[in-house]
Amino acid sequence: MQTQAGLIVVPNYSFADNPAVDAFLIPGGFGTRQEMHNRRLHSFVRALPPETILASVCTGSWIYGRMGLLDNRPATNRKEPDRIEASRLGRVPIDRLAEIAPACRISRARVVDAGRIVTAGGIASGMEMGFHLLRRAGYDEHFISEVARVMEYQRAYELYRDDLLSEPQGTPVAFDRA
């Protein structure tokens, strides 16, 4: 599979392999527009065990929104428009999320943790989501800061570390397994 930028991705597993996963991430990008209608992907997500974290970056949240998984939950998306989105022809992704998932509680935070579902705003917000998921997995702040430093992301990490909306994790996401 080739990304919009030309990067070739060779997956280790397919949906048919049904691998055990701790977290399932839907990245953003132009491909999410088609994937909002991908019934096979939706069936795969719905079949994941309830303890699997469902994460998304940028427009990846549109897919969870289309599936109804963001109803009555907070979520975020990219807030800054690209050239087309800024024109009369476009719509900023966070506003499009509000249209796709009208029952979603839209947040402007960079990362939103709604228990099982964790969404990140734009591309760089995916970094903060990764750090947040490390924190949720039990890693301490010293370790996470060191990871950010080695990645040459320490200043941004310090700036955005608290740009997070987190809801209690005791409310599981109910899926219609049909």
C-alpha cells in the first residue's frame, strides 16, 4: 500500500489474520474519506475486544465518528485549514467532524482521552497522544520526558503536555457487534 506522500507500507497482518492488539490506530490523511465507508474496517473495529484502545490522529476520528463511536463522547480533530479547506470549497476537519458525528462533544484540546477512544488533533498532536498513551501504560514522567528529549521534541512536549481533555475511563464504549 502506498501513502499519499509516496511512502510504501507493508503490513505484517491483514484483517483476515485477526491479530491480538492492545491498541488500534487510525491515522489521518486523504484516505480517511474512503475508509469512512469501509464496512470491512468497521466490522474489524467492532469485533475488537473491549479492552483494545481505539486511537486516531487528525481525520482518522472521522471513521469512528461515522461508526457512531463518538456519540456522547468528546473527540478532537485538526483545527488549522489547509489551502483548500480555507477556501470557499472546504471545511476545517474539526468542523467536518461535528457534521459527521453530531452527537460528539467536539473539543479543541490537542489530545482527548475518552476512555477506550483517544483522539489527537493534527499530525503533530499524534506525538502528544503517543506520550499520553505511554503515561496510561504506566510509564513515569521521567521516562516520557527522556523519550521526548531523544526525539528532539522536548520543548514541544513541555509546551503541549497538559493540552489534554481526559474523561473518566470507567465508562466502556458499547458496540453493536452485528
